[in-house]
Amino acid sequence: MDKMLMDAFEKLQKREHLLRVTRDQMGLGRITKEEFKSREEQILGRYALTDSEQRAYDQYLRMAQQKRSK
């Protein structure tokens, strides 16, 4: 895999992990819904894919879909 795709995967994994932790904290009552929304916004902004990472990820998804359909 090329570097852009690897960077995209790393960002998506970190983003999903942090969102899961934050959701769990809200579910356990450790943070309020407002605090959750604030943290969610920060996480999504911090781990947003760049245009080149998004293109690499989209291309990977298309290739994976083609392999599955054969």
C-alpha cells in the first residue's frame, strides 16, 4: 500500500477508537451530552482525511469492491 492509504487507515482507526471511547464515557454517565458533542467535533476535525488521503481511500474501496464482485 502506498503512504497516503496507510495514513488514511491510521487516521480512520484513531478516529474510530477515540469516538468509541467518548461514546462509552457518555454511556456510563462520565461526561454530558454537550461534552460529548464538543469532543466529537474535536476528534472529527483533528482526524479528518486530506483530499489526497480521501482519494487514496476511495480508490482502495473501489478496488476492493471489484475484487469481491468477481
